[in-house]
Amino acid sequence: EPIENLRIAINCYFEAQKLLTENTLSWAILQNNLGGAYSSKLIFSRENLEKSIQYLNKALSFYKQETYPKEWADVKSNLGLVYRGLSTFSNGAENLEKAHQAYKDALQVRKPDYLPEKYAKTQCNLGVLYSVQNSLENAEAAYKAGLKIYKLDMFPEDWAMIQENLAYVYLPLSKTDSFAFQKIVQYLCNSLEVLKPSEFPLKCMKAASVLGSVAYDRQDWNNTIYGYERVIQSVEQSRNWAISPQTKRNVLENALFVYDRMIEACLQLNRPDQALLTVERSKARILIELLSSANLVPQNATPEQQEHYRKLNQEIASLQFPVNDTSNLLTLDPSATGRSFSEIESPTSPQVRYLKTLLQQRETLLEEIDDPDFKALIEVVPELPDFSQFLSPTTALIEWYLPLEPALGVYLFLVTRQPDQQIQITPHHFSATDRQQLDAAIEDYRSDYGQPTWNDRLPQRLETLSAALQLPRILAKLSQIQHLILIPHRELHLIPLHALPVSLPSPSGRGARGEGQPLQDWFPVQYAPSCQILNNLQQRPSLNRETVPFFAIQNPTEDLDYAELGVELLLRQFSPHQVLPRDQATLDNLTQPHIQTFLEQSHAVLFGCHGEFDDDNPLNAYLRLANGDKLTFLDIFNGLNIPLCRLLVLSACKTGLVETSSTDDYVGLSSAFFYAGARTVVASLWNVDELAATLVILRLYQILPDYPSVAVALQAAQTWLRGVSCDDVLHWLQHDLKATEEEVEAVEDRLDLFEDDPPFAKAYYWSAFTAIGL
């Protein structure tokens, strides 16, 4: 957390300054340190650099070359750095000349035989300065002077820095001069032999990014991959070290262009497996990391300690997702306000401060347990899962990737299992024009989301999206496929892909099997956040299905008559069951020990209530309970434990929506329930019709025992809903679900309001729900 640590350092300096007498040695040391702190690239600004110069000149008012030559040279060297930085804001030539003079002054003291390391450092700074001034010969000479001191065996990190800087000397010629390009590659590869991602991730990231980008511009795909692979490894190491969730996201977000280019380079060299792995490394990282460590407990601990550890882990997990935080160290100016940093609130958010407290509590607990074999975190190895675990020869997986730069188009990866059992990954690339059409279709789809006009225009929009995604072209040759697993990316998570109209050829090749039928007419459709998350869910222990304990929240706001009816009918089918009806469905009752115990045994869970999703802050997503209570995203992480849940249904509106950030973190209610233990979540993508939602959920639960998976059962339930007539609905309720005459009449009154029969044929009614997970 470099910015936070810098803030703490500056705060310490200001506190120390209160205790020091001006124009003393300690005071001068402090001024030099403050000058260095304010020149940090972390808070790089003209204002801070000018402040740095003020502090450094104060130090020089005490240090004289005659009496304190070493210290005088140190300050001069620091001034050179600051003036060079200030040249990017104003008076470029003048400030560069001041920097040059400051370095020359420092070299009056720093000699190869006296302060050799500092001599070498100053030569390196001069090399950078000459590079800025396009004096390339002088730059190279300065760096090579530094190399006479900085030998690889004695100063490996400094040697690597000079290798990197020598590469930058040739950088302006990289696109046109092959000799310069080879020199750049040579020097940067030298540097990267020392700057390992696991040890120097930030320095490695910088050098490797330059190597990858220079090679990318020359279409040298091997060196592109060599450089960008190390950038990605550095990103992963930096994220592992970071505490702040926002820092973790920023590290990945700032490097996404590398993932985009890495995918292209891999495909240029016909490495589709490495390209798909790169996609996986860029998305849903927070969730897969949390799922991998969710059930870890020290085996040597007592039951009480294990429970304490689980609670701490749950709360730590709930704080791993970033919240909006606009604080910025640049706004903190103690000299302007007359206050020290200790009197100004830290830019670290309350979330991070509390997270640090919990991490310390967990560390203390682990020290108390003293289990040497236990690791609190499992590092998620960047590798593709064993697809054979969830891909049969009749199942295909499709994963999309939308590059940050639209000009790179769209990538789609089709994964199938061949008759010889080999896994085949087939990439498809869509052009920039295709991407433009897709982005326009998505923007139109979301333009009046939630308004009545959106319902009316949904059929046309689904046709437009289907054309933009070109699914018939992708699926045309999958004659043996009977099941699809779809892994969307970013905004595609919001689209009912299973409802897109497609026309596919018949197996005999004699024309189309159907014109514009929904995708799920051809294949049951199962969704997943990523391959790795799907694999994680697949590894969960199998369930004993002899009994199916059922838990439900029933109409807590008492304004969902059909949802209440649905729960009543389901309770007659399940035994054992537990329900929190109406005003009893409070957050306090949900967390009662006997309810928690039943939830931990439940195979089927239904929340028959309202829900809400906040596009601006997905952590505010919630299910509405009784008495105004909310079961929030964070509450689910903190307190819900459903380790045996095969199917969790959220009948509320917009419960299947997730954040569409560029990092595709997959933040939404469904991700919270996956962490709580659910294997499959059925949730909605928009404001659903209450009766249609109730009927499809009732049908799903009724037929689920007869189908191999939730996705196949949901397909059958939605197909039934599309075609069922009003009379058939009433007959089914009365004879199959044993609804009372009064209950049937209540549904009949609602059906009378529909002009069409079958009443639920439109996609708005039947396609809102998706099966996410297994």
C-alpha cells in the first residue's frame, strides 16, 4: 500500500519536526527527508515538487560543501531529481539545466574512488537526464560509467536498473531501426533476469511492459508474450501483497491493455489455450480467490477456535470488494491548513482500516492455534481447469472477452470435448466493426432499462444482439452438442443470451431447423462467471438426494400475493421444510441459531421477496425482508452458511445482475450466495412479472428431480411457461400442485387480464431467469 505508507512517513516527519530546533543537524536531515517524500512519484504534481524544492533548499541552508560534503551532495542529487520532474510541468529547458547543474555539483564530491555507489547513482541520473534531452550518446556514456561500479554479482538490482535505462536510450528508434530494437530486447531481457515478478513486481511490471509493448509494435509475438507474461505475473503478485480492495482492482485495471494484447499475441502464435488462460486471469479474480479459501480452518484448533476463525474469515471476505473511495493524498496539504497530517483524516477508507484490524485478529488467532501446516490463504494457481470434469462430448463451453480497447474487437473461445476425449479450444475473433455493432446493441438494450418501453422493444433488441454476437456462425458446426455453458464478460452478463433468436442448420444439412427460435430451444443454457469458478463449484462434495430440506422466505413485505402462493404450494411438496412468513421474515429471525442450523442442512432455498441492485455500487444490492430490514450483499458474506444448497432461487427483480466493471469482478447477489455455499443460483435479469416468475419457479421445483441439472430443468420450465394456456395453468395448479379452489381463483383473476393465450409467450415473461453455476 505505497500511498498509505507514504502518508504515514510524511506524518511522522511532521510530528518529529515539532520536537526539533531549526538549523540543527537533525532538523536538516528532516528537511532532506521531507523533500524526498514530496518528490515521490506517488504524489507527483507541480505543487508537491515545488514544496520538495523548498524543503531541500532549507536543508542546503545548513549543509555546506566544506563542512558536510556528503550530505551536501545528497541534497544536490535530490534537487536534480526534483528539477527534472518539475520540467514536465513548466520551464522545461530551464529546469532541466538546473537538474544538470545539481548532478554536476554532486559529482564534485561523489567520485569512483570516494562514495562509488553514489557516484554510480548520479551517473545513472545523468543518463536519464541526457535521454530526456535526446543526447543519446551522453546518456549511454553515463550509464556505462555507472556499470563500472554496479556489477551484476555485487549490485544486481542496480545493474538491472541500468540495463533497463540503456534500453530506453534506444527506445525512440524502436519502430524503425532493427538494430535499436534488438538492443532494447537484449537490455530489457537482461534486466528481467534480475527483476523477478515474485520479488520486484512493480519494477518488473515497468520493464516487462516496455518490452512487451515494443515487441507488440514490431509484431514480434514471442517477445510480446515474454514481456506481457511477466507483467501479468507482477500484477498477480502485487494483488496478493495489497490489502486495499481498491488497490487490488486498480493494479489489474491499469494493466488490462496487457491482457488484451497478450491474447492477440497468443492467437498469432496459435496458442489458444494460453489465450484463454489469459482471459481467465483477467476476470472474477476476487471471487475465485475467496471461493478457494472459503472453507479453510485450522485442523488443530478447538471447535470454538474454528468457529471464531470461520466468522473472521467471512467478515474479511465481505470486505474484499472495492467501494467507491475518492480520497486522494494530493489533497492533504498540512502547510496550507496549518495542521499536521496526524490531524487530517487518513486517505485510507474506513473499510480498509477495519479490514486491517480483522486481519490482525486472524493473525493473532492463528498464533494462538499454532498449526504449522495451516495456510490462511491458498494462492490460486493461474491454470485452466480440467475441462473433462464438466465437459461431456455433448457439451460445449463458450467464453467471451471484450477488450478494453474496442478497436481490438471481440474474442470468443469455443471449448469442446472431441470423440477421442481431447479438449479442443477454438478461438473466434470479431472485428472492430463487429465490436462497434455489439456495443451499440448493448447500449440500446440498456437505454431505457426498467421502463415500460423496454418491455415492448425487447424482442427487436434480442434480434439485434443475436445478429451482433453471430451465434449461428459459431454454433453451426456443433451438430453433436446438446448442452451449452456460457461464460459472458462485462455487459454480456446482463443479456439473456439463452433467449436470443437463432437459426441453425439441420443435422442433415437440408435447411434450417428453425427460423429465429430462442437459443435454448436448441440447447439448455448454463451460465458461469469463469471456468475456474465453475471448476470450483464442481469440486464441492456431492449431495445425498434422498431428502431435500427446503427453506423459504415468504412475502416479507406482504405485497407479493403470487410469491406467497408459490411458497405455500412448495411447502406441500417438501419435507422437511422451514419458512419465515411475512412479518416473521426479519433479519434477526433469519440469524437465529435454529434457523441457521436448518439453513446449513437445506438443499433447496427460495427467497420469495423484493430485491434491488445498485448499478453504481453493487455492494448495496439487497433482498428486502420484513420491518424494513435488508439482507445485503455483505450480510450474505458475513452470516449466511448454506454448504449443502444445490439450488437457491431468488424470485425477486434484478437479482441476477452483477457489476460490469472492466475487471469483470462479478459482484452481485449471486456471487455472495456462491461464497455462502450455493452450487446453482437461479436469479432474474430485470423487473419480473410476479405471476410468471412464480409459475416458472413452481414448475422448476416440480420437475427438477426428473432432470440431470438445474439448467436443463429451467429450460424445460421456461419452455412450458411459453406455451402453456390459461386453462392449462389452472388445471396444473389444481391437479398437479393440489392448489385450493380459492388459490386457483386468485390466479384465474390475474390471467383474465391477459389479452393473449398463451399469456406468457413473450420473452419478457419467460426468459428473465438464468441458471448460474452447476
